[in-house]
Amino acid sequence: MSFQALLDGLEIPILQAPMVGASDGALAIAVSRAGGMGTLAAGALAPADIGPAVAQIRAQTDRPFGVNLLMAPKVAPDAATVEAALERLRPWYAALGEPPPAAPNQFAPDFDAQLAALIAAAPPVASFAFDVLNREQVAALQAAGTYVLGAANTVAEARAWAAAGADGICAQGAEAGGHRGNFLADVEDSLVGTFALVATIRAAVELPVVAAGGIMDGRGVAAALALGAGAAQMGTAFLLADEATTSGPWRAAAEAAPDDPTRLTRAFTGRYARGIENRFMREMRSVEREVPPYPVQNRLTQPLRAAATRAGDPETLSLWAGQGVRLAERGPAEDLVRRWWAEAQAAARGLAARTGI
Ligand SMILES: Cc1cc2nc3c(=O)[nH]c(=O)nc-3n(C[C@H](O)[C@H](O)[C@H](O)COP(=O)(O)O)c2cc1C
């Protein structure tokens, strides 16, 4: 079988985007059971937890599913850098009545160990963001029976994944919620909208393309398919799903989002990500270029964001969401997926009528 055949075999060509912090296996299982394809966000999992998490999904659905890893660089920041970053965060911690954390020993799970665990777990699909695997790593996954889906923000990144032997490209448009996946160029040069990105990657690379970014309902799914995507990947649209693990204050902010609410920031994690703008993003804007790179800043703000979540304070936690967040709706994931597919079919019928077919 090919990855294209896997996508063609889905009852509903909708992929649930992996979302660290907003999703776990339960959402992935619900989406796969509905006929789409769920994805476990394993980026923050310890290597030893990946195998059991994959086994749990496998035990609950025989449909295809994916597992996602974030390719965090290995970092060893010097003590002064960490101290300065913590000092900058001190007033934010103080406002929540917490001391800043001690300098951590580890800033992210070891990627090589996560990848080894993923190869051993052999899920149907593995997706990656923030960098590109080498040919040997891709081949090892494929030898285990896993299709490799690489995230690209630009055509050059799609070509890099194709050169590494990937089975498909996830084209992440600028509209997308959460972290940007860019790894070849600066974020300013990697903000192509989903329409242009899907079409230009399709023209450049002979691989199935999954469209991601700003797809919020069936109209968006139909548009992605019309552009030549093999499936639509949706993240923000699942933020309010019953099975999503989105915290209370985050859900409330998503439901109350004003017009055009999202911005990019690197203040929370040291890597640009899109979220609903809040006080932390605004007040850190002037120094956000100075914070240490991902995953250092990410680790240093984790306790802050956890404390803000406990306190119900949406102004100091990362409210990751895409540009379409106002269209997110509540409900069981299975109902959402089926409704979006019915809408996509209706959109296709409308187009057929409009085009005289
Ligand atoms: C809350 C949130 C968390 C995310 N976490 C991840 C992640 O762990 N791994 C990843 O590859 N992409 C992650 N993304 C990005 C998605 O894969 C995808 O590109 C994006 O959700 C698509 O745009 P949309 O949010 O407009 O649907 C995340 C997105 C959101 C909204």
C-alpha cells in the first residue's frame, strides 16, 4: 500500500492535527473511529511512554492513526542564559504567587530516544515537525511499516522531506494554530497561506499533500480537496471537542475570541507559534527576540503556564489557536467529523451545480 492509498481508503479524508496540550489518545481514537484519522501528539512524551500510548490506541481502533513527534534540537544553554531568562519571567511568576523554577537539567525529551520508541511501536503513520529526518531515519520507520508525513511551511521544506524519502507532506499554512514548523528559513519568510502553499507544493513535489491551517469546517475540507490535497488536517477546529484536553481558561478564551484574535509569538516557547493574543504576548513583545530558543524558553515557562491554568488566568498561558478559531464548535469529535464531511459533500454538490456539472 502507499500513503496515498491509505488516505484514499479513509471513509472521511480528515486528519486530526496532533496538539500537545490540547489532545491525547482519546481524541485520536474518536476521530479514527469516526472514519477520519486521529493523531497522537507524542512530542512531550517520555520515550518510555510512547509504546504504551500507541498500544492503547491500537487496542481501541483497527483504523489508521498517526503519532507525531516534535524534532526539538539538543540544547545545553549556559547557566547565565537560563538565569537571565528566568529573571525576565520572575514578575510573571510573582503575579501568580509562585517562585520561578530552578534551572532544569533537561529541556525536552530526547528526540533520538523518542524516535527509537516510535520505530519500535510502528504506528501506521508518523508525522514530524520543526526539522527534517535523514534518509536512514525515514527508511527505518518505513521498514517498520510506518508512513512518514513531514511538515513543511515552504516549498523548499517540502522538497527537503521528499529528498529524505518521506511518504507525504503536511503543508502547514500561515493560518495554522500552534507552532510554526519552519526549519529552513526564518518565520518571516515562511508564512505562506494554505491555498498558495498546498498548490505550490503539489506542483513541486510528487507526493500526497495534506493541507493544514485555517480549515474549520466542511467548506474548508472541500476547498483543500479541490486544491489537490489528499486530506485536510484540522487542529483548531477540535479545540472545543469534548475529547480535547484544552484547559478551562483556554476553552473559554477560544469561545469568547474577538474578531481576528490571533498573533504569532515566540515569548512562550522560543519558537514562533500562533495563539489568541493575551497580556503575556503583548507585554513580552518588545523582548521576545531575546528569549532563549525552543525548547529552553518552553521549559522555563511550563510551570508559569501550569500555574496560570490552575488560577484560571488566561492572560499568562499560551492560548494556541489558528486564525479560524471563532468558527470552532463544541461537541463529540465523532459528531464534528461526520458533520464536516456532510458539509464538504454539500459544498461539492453546490460547486457541481455552480460549474454546470
Ligand atoms: C493547540 C495546538 C497544538 C499543536 N500542537 C502540535 C504538535 O504537537 N505537533 C505538530 O506537529 N503540530 C501541532 N500543532 C499544529 C497542527 O499540526 C496544525 O498545523 C494546525 O493545527 C493546523 O491549523 P489549524 O489549527 O488552523 O487547524 C498544534 C496546533 C494547535 C492549535
